[in-house]
Amino acid sequence: MAIMKFSFLVLTWNRPGMLARCLDKLVPAIADPENSEIIVMDNASTDSTRDLLESYSGNPLIKTVFLEKDRGLNAYKELFRLAQGEYMVTVDDDVIEFPAQLDRIFADYMELFPDYGYLSLNVIQNEFTNGAKPEPERYSEVTREGRVVQDGPAGGWCACFRRREYEKIRFRLKFFPLSMKHPEDGFLVRNLRMKLRLKCGIIRDAVCFHACGPHYAKEFGNLDREISKYSRSGLDSLVQQYEKVRSAEVSSGSSHSK
């Protein structure tokens, strides 16, 4: 049984710079911290992530869990199990800006759109990133009481779903091997749709900054980390995108050293 309103769930691995920005922006965006929790699960990072998370030990809103072995995306199974909130919100550690009163936004939309089981924030899109959001033509707008949901693909960068509905598909997740090719958000959307006949979409007017892509990986010093992650997952086209930026960075460094 849920004992609080919101569980914000962050799975992290070897990305302390982005994680610090994420948490520093997420904490003040929560309007009702007394009725919320942030659970950060460190997936056996090998850098300074543990030290960073220990620096938040004085914040009662943040709970930390350290895995001894990298479980990949299957770590979400344990992370979801730890959640105590009525609403569960996945937060990627490369989301570095959030709208104010984030919890109230999600509660408002989840109550107004009960036929939607999975709602993501909208994302900033600029010359460096599309925020991982698909093309506009894949969405249609649904308006209720002045609030707009873009019906269509929803990603797990900052996405809310109800605990009571998750419990109905949790057993299926236990035996499903999550991976970069078959991630947790895809599993949730597919099963909420197929098993519970619930829709998914984007909250049009609530925007976060999902700083994904090679440009921001370079800015935060994560290029090698991203190349390693995608290489292990066999996502060669993404590896090439990041290696191209790394090669340009190395070439630029060589040029300046002459």
C-alpha cells in the first residue's frame, strides 16, 4: 500500500556531473516534499558518484541505494520495488531542468486524464538535442479543462505512472530482460496499453530539459561513458554519433597543442 504521494526514481551510473545538476534542480521543483521521496540507485558506478550521493545524506527527501554489481536497466526492477508513492515518476539523470511544482503537475494531469497510464513531461528541443522526443507528426492533441496532452509516444526521461496500475503488470516485468534495446519505458508503455488498455502521451505545457545527445555528453565529460554504454548494447549507430564528436574533440585538442 502506498504511504506517500510521490516516488521520484533515479537510476544512475558514472554520470556524477549530470546527476548533481539533476538533483539540485529536482529537489526545489517538488512542491510537497513532506509527501514525496527521491530514491537514487547507483548502478555500481566506478567514479565519484558514491561520494556525490553521500554529500546529500543530510537531505531527508533523498534516499540512496548502492548496488555492488552493474545490473544494467534490470536495476529498475529493484528500484520500482522500493517505491512507496501512490505515483511513481522515473527521472533520467541527464534531465537537468524541471518545471516548478512538478508533483502537482503530474497529480493534476493523472487525475484529469484517468484513461492515460503513462504521461511524460515535454522536452526542450534546440540545435543540440531533440530531448529524445519523436517527430511532431506522431502526436495528436487531447484537451480537457484547458490542459493539453499530446497523445503518442512517451519516453521515460521524466514520466509518471500510477502505482496501482504498475502492480497489475509488475509480475510480467520480473521475468522480462530489460536492455537498451528493450528499456523500462518501452515495457511500461506497451504493457499499460496492451494489458490495461491505457493510453500514453506528453504533457504539452510542462517542459523539462533532457540533455541527451553527444553535445551535452561532451559538455559534462561523458563521451567515453556513452560510447561504452552503447557499444555494450550493440547500438552501433549511436556509437558512431558519439565517436564522431570525440574524434573532433581530440583533433581540436591536437590542433591547439601545436
